[in-house]
Amino acid sequence: MTSRTPLTTLLPRRGRPLVVLAGLIGLVGLPLLAAAVVDLDGAWLIALGIGLVLTVQAVVLGALHGVVGRLAVNDRHVGAGTDTVVTLLKARTDGLRESVEKNAIRTTDLVRGAVADSAKAERAELHRVRAATLDEVQKMLTAENVGTTRQTQALLQLFDAVRIERPLPGLSGFAASPDLLLYLVDLLRTRRPATVLEFGSGSSTLLMGLVAKQYGLPTRIISVDHDAYYGGQTQRTLEEAGVADVAEVRIAPLVDSPVAGHEPQWYDAAAIGDLPPIDLMIVDGPPGSGGPEARYPAFPVMRDRLAPGALVLMDDYDRSDERITGERWAESEPGATIERVDLYKGLGVLRMP
């Protein structure tokens, strides 16, 4: 419910007599003066109306004067309140700015400390990695130097053991390393195997043929190759070296594996179905890129052709696939054992009972 403000509260006390006087003049004085001076019927009514208008104007002017006065007073109060609020806000702002500045300084100090600690830790880690890398590089260089020295010695001993009158194929990459060739030469001279079966032809085929010819060994070397071009090159080399009567290359393309569950392709076994008992089998093919344990079928396919006490050599034995294959061979044959010979690429030697 809206409250009404009494008229007397709007009129200031000092102005109230003047308003009353104006009202009396308007309501009483003007009608009497009009009746006495103006000789006109109804003149006093006209004067009375004018007096009422003047009285209302006087009351309104007095009220406005009171409102203006109150506004001035309120304005002084509002001004004082505004000053107080501004003072409080300024104090709060100054305090907030001081707090922000302190926190900024503290944060900066913390960040600087963290950056310094991080930089120190990074320098320490960098020094550790650098030292470890240098050690590793030194080990690699040492191992490489040792390996190069060993291969050079093996090659010199190989030249002493076998008379080589024609250039040998490259002895790096996929080819047999000099220490493996020297191992084969010594093995042929000491064991004098009757039949050697080799998967993967190349320089080893030539060296074994030269050893058999020069030392008069009762040895026949059959090398199997899936690549007709490469195998043909090896055969021509054997013929040019004069050892084709003791060493030969047979081309056997890769076909579906004869071992159940073995996905990679293997040599066509029809190319070697007429071999006598095998005293030494060398597994250096097919390429490992053919699939997992690509060389696994060699043992289960040729098992029945291996002579008692035969040796099965697995080249590249330091590769995981070849190591797994060699271990599976040994596990599948009671009494068989397999060992690693420390050669450049590792050599697995499976000994049959």
C-alpha cells in the first residue's frame, strides 16, 4: 500500500506563514476589494476564483521550495556517502594492488628458482647422456675395430690355407664373412665329410670346392639357390675355378612350404631328392625377408637324409629368428644339442646324436 506524504511535511516551517497569508488574501481580500471597488454584479465571485488560483499557486510554490530544500540536504548526505564509498574503494584497491604486487614478486621468484633448478637438472642430464653416448660410441668403435681386425686376420689365414687364384666375390653384407669361411675350411679339412648340402650359394661354395680339390677330400658339395641368375653366376665361377666336378649349384625355386603350418615359402625339395646321406648341412637361405623363421623347414624336411653325428650350421645365428629356429630344431631331436660359435654374425652349430 502506497503511503501519502502530508502536505505540511513538504512546506518548510519558515514559508508556512507566507502561504497562509497568500491564502487569506486570495480567498477573502480579493472578493471584498472587488465588491467595494468594482460596480459589477458577480465581481466578488470572479475575485474569489482568482483568489483560489493564487492560493493554490502559493501552496505549490511553497511545496516546491520545501522539496528543493530537502533535495539540497539529501544531496549533501549523498555527497558525503559517496565520498565515504570512494574512500573505501580506494583503500580496497590500494590493498589489492599491494597484494597483487607481492604475489607477482613471489611468483617471479618461484619461477626463477624453478627455472634455475630445471636448468641445473637438464645440464646434469645432458652431461649424463653425453657421457653415456660417448661411452657407447667408444664401445661400438672398439667392437668395430676388433671385428675388423678379426676379419682381416681370418682373411689372411684363409689365403694361407687355400690357394686362391681368382678374385673372390664380395665378402660382406649377405655374403659369408671371412671368419665363417675359415671355419668351414677348417671343418672340411678335419672332418672330411662325404656330402655337404648348402642352402644359399656364393663364395662359401667356391671356397669349399677349392679345399676339397686342393686337399684331395672325398667331399661333394651341393649348393641350392632359389635365384636362377645368382645361382648361375656361382656355377660359372665354379667352372672357371676348375672345381665343378666336386661342387655344383642346383636351382630350386621357392614354393609353398612342405611343413604344415609354416607360411613362408621354401625351396622346391624335388631339386634335392636324390642326395646321399648328408654329413654337413649349412643353412644360409632362403632370405629372412620371406617371413618368420623362413629357414625352419631345412631340418624337418632333410632330417631323414642327415647321417648319424651330422652337423647342421645356422648362419646369422645372432638374429632372433635364426636363434629361435635353431632352438626348435634341438628340441625336436632327442639327444641333439646346439651351441653358438662366436663369429661375426654368430653361428649356430647343431650336433646330431
